[in-house]
Amino acid sequence: MAAAVALAAGMTSPAPATPTTGAPAPAAGQAARTHVTLITGDRAALDTKNRGVGLQRAKGREHIPVQIRRTADHTLAVPADAARLLATGTLDQRPFGVTELNQPATRRAQENGLKVTVGRNGKPAPNHTADLSGLDGLTAGRQLSPYDRSGTVKVRAPKGTYLLNSALYVDPNGEKGTDWIAQPKLTVAKRQTLTIDARKAKPVDITVPARGAVQRLAAPGYSVKAGDTEYDNSWFLDSYKDFRTAHLGPALPAGRLFRQWDSHWTKGTGEQYDITTGGPVTRLATGDTKHYRTGEPATVNTRLGAPARGKSGSVSVVGWLPGGFSGTSVDIPQKLPATRTLHVSTAGGVSWELGFTQYGGTDKDGFPIAEAGYTLGQSSRRRSTRGCSARVWARTARSRPARRSPSRPPSRARRRAATSSR
């Protein structure tokens, strides 16, 4: 199908805390009997009566004040950067309760040893990352990133459920290939071994029906829901070349896992292909192959105008999936007036948001200076610029829309774009 669209620019601070410094020595008669590790990595010393008597800061956190709160039976060690989150109930206080952390049941839960092995072609893979995000119970909010160049590392992991997000690089810079391997549900209940093997990953091969088209951006991602929190992981890649993926572990219940893959190509100076696919799934993709045929993407013909000579402009094309967590686009400036042909995917209930930006000149670094613009269907922050409306950035209220800056060099291949929770 085809459509014609005319576009013309003419138209917290943390709550106060009582600071401690260094690792306070136990008071007389309060010799430290044992130590427990807080969720922040700080280590608290306890005396024979299970009372907190000292604190050793984690590396990189020496400057953060910590408030020690004591009652008759409990001791809390509250860092300033967590105080407000605890006060509002956003964080559970249990991971900061040194008395509770030293209880036998809790210590047994923390004694679970998780052995992580990472390999490629049957050999250790020194170039890798492996991130574990705790999803429930004592693991909630806990982030672990075990690493050893040997490819084998042991980590103390409390009982519970984790999200594993890992990447194995063929070379140190990730320029010769990447294997993205994720396990949305990893249950730790005992001493166990987690094996991450690059041989399980399969290639991604997505193409459009245009000889000579150049891929400008590939942005695969997924989100996992755990209670009221969503954990998002995504990439910005130059292309899907030498990029492989795999799902580990069991399927997730319906409504817990969402997958989204974005791809953008250009052909010549006035044509582009924009593909956004995905939706709710129970398993992530182990490889993916899709070769779009002629006529499969919908065609949108745009006319780009300007109120004066010597201007350039670009169209941003952002695809939004029902329930999606992000959107991407590539903005390619061209001289105005002009036309631009867009080819967009239609599967999965995707809706497309088109924005237009007019540029006038370049900044000291040679990048275009945005003068005016708008997004179709939106109108706000209007000002007078020779009769033009000010730019309205697409979907500013949505969560972390990603946009590549006009004519900036592409991001280095194989770099993870974002890992976050919300």
C-alpha cells in the first residue's frame, strides 16, 4: 500500500544521613565476631551479640555517607544514596539490615555458590560480559557481574531468581562478531554451574528488497517484568552482520517477556527502509531470519518543504509496538525542498510516528543545527521562526526513545546500548 504525506517547516537529593568514615573500629568490649556484606558491597562487622559495630566501605563508595540505625534488636546500615528510596518504600530494607543478614537462614541462602563458565568452540572465552540481575526475594535489586579472563568464575549468589544477560565477543573490541545470550529466568537454589556456550547462538539475517541498501542501525532488545519492575536490555549496532543470539533456560509465563527488534536502511539520497518487529513472547529468539519481499513493507511518499532557500531537513521515522519499551530512528539530512520515500513494516500492530526537522547551517563540529520542526499529530512549544514551529521531539513522554543524531558517525559495532531497570 502507499500513502502521501506533505511535510513543510513553513507551516533527589538523598535524605540526610549521619556519616561514617573508613571502617570504624569496634568499641571496647565489642570485638567483631563476623562480617556480612550489604547489597551495596559494603561489609558490616558484628559483635558476639549480633550488633553492628563497624563498617568497611566498598571500593568506589568511600565518599557516600552511611547512617547506622539501631534499635534494641536490629541494626540498619543505610547509605545516603538509598535513604530516600527506602523511606518511600521503593527499596526493601531487608538487604540493609545487618542483623537479619547474619541470621542462620539468611547466611545459608547466601552461601549458594554459582560457578559461571563461558566458552567458545569448546575453549574459554576471555572476551565476555555476564550480568546477573536479581528479580525477587533477597536477590531483588542485586546486580552481579562475575568475570575472570580464564572463562570460569565463582560467585556467591543468594537463593532466588535472576536475569542473565551476557555477551561473548570474538575479539577484544567486538568487531569480528558477538554472541548475545540471555536467560530471562535463572533460578539459584543450590551450588550449581551455569554454562554460557557461544555454540548455542544462531545468526541474525534480516534484509530488505532493495539492492544497494545500506544498513544504518540495528537495535535489538527485550524487557522482562518482575513484579512492578521492568528490566530492559538492548543494543545499538551498525548492522546484524556477525551478530548471533540465543535463549537459555525455560520459557516465561505469558506477559513477562517482550521482544523488539528495530532495523533501518537507506538507499541513495532519498529512500529508506524502517523495520520494527516484536511483541510479547515466552522465549527470546535463538537467531532470526527474515527476507522482506517487494511490496511487503508499506510505502509512504513524503514531500519536504522549507520557507527559505539554502535549508536542509530530515525525516525521523519511529516505530512503536503495543506494549513496547523504546523506539529508534535515523535522521538523514538532505537539501530542501525534496522528496523522500519511506518503506515501513506493518506486522505486529506497529504504529509509525513521523517527525520533520529543518536545519540551518552547522555547528563548530560540523553537525547540522536544528531550526524548526514538528511531529505529525503533535503540537507544542511553538515559537516564531519565520513562520515555523519549534521542534517537537518524538515521544518525549515515552521511556527512553533512542535517536541517532543527524549525520553523526555510526556507533562502533557490537557495543551494548542500554541495560536498565524501571
